[in-house]
Amino acid sequence: MTDEEIPKYIEDLNRYQYANVAARFASKEEDAQFVPSALEKLVSGFGIDKDMIEGLKEGTLASKEGIETAVQIYAGKYQKALGTLKVSEFYDVRYSTLKSLLGEEKAMEAKVTLEKYSEQSIASINKKFEQASYILKDKTGLFDEEKKAEAKKTLEKLGAVYNVIQLIEQRRFEELRNDATKSFYKDSITEFLGKIKW
């Protein structure tokens, strides 16, 4: 794929990846302190003039509401891009992550294994899996045994591919995490060093 052939949703996946990191940080109280540095990393990657970035960073990080709004908007764009990917495209964009975990040979074998789902979108797999899980866990009695048996088959069919996607995304988050927290640590250490008294 050349740069001219890259679909917008794949560009968006790369562009907004730090928004996904920020959203994951925001979901855990102990990681919330890293949200601003993840957003700073996101904004810095937009490829716009440095003077324009400073204003955007300051505006985004000026208030708790600004931070929450930025995380919601940009993480939504990331999730939309991820959901749009077909499994074959997901494999292509996450190949380096797979290769680092499994080695080149096993990563190539994974492509063959995932081939059956290559034309399905990530969003459609997630939706089918989550609906089937909901039906099986339902305690209201809304779903009869036939629906539950169908849901069980869906989970058996899609469970492994769903989990592979989730695990690869989790690993990708971990790859980006250190980069996203670096400025927090740098700024905090610098601030505390300036406060040390003799």
C-alpha cells in the first residue's frame, strides 16, 4: 500500500492512537494523571505548525472539561477507524505488534489463520460477539433456548478472533503507554527538582 492508497480510516487509526491511550488512562483513577501527557502526544502528532500546536495544547489542557471533551472526541474517532478496519487490514496495521510477540514465522501463520474473517470489519465482529454474550448472560427470560443456542454457536465461532483482536489492541496500548507518560514524568521530575532545598 502506498501513501496515496491508504484509506482515511487507517490514517485516522494512526493519527488518533494516543487518544485511545488517553481514554484508557481516563478509565482508571490511578492512571488519570497521564491523560494530559497522552493528549499532548496526540496533538504533537497532528503535523501542524508548532505555533498552532501550542495554542491547541493549552486550550485542550486548560480545564478538566476541555480534557474530557478532547478525549471523548478523539478517542471516538480512533474507535470509529478501528471498527471500520477489515480483519485483513487490522492484520496489516498490527503486523509489527504481532511480529514482536510471536516472531516473523508465527506472525505470518496468523495471517493464514485470520484469512477466514479477512473481509469482516472489526466493528461487525465486536457487535456479533457482544450481542451473543448479552443473550447468553440474560436473566430476564427474553431469549428462548433456541436464541441462546444460536448465541453460544456465535461465541464459539467468533470468540477466538474477538479475543485475538482485543489482545493485540491491549498490546498496542502498552507499546504506546511509555511514550504517552514520558512528558508527565519529565515535567514532574523537573518541577520537584526545582523545589529541592538545601
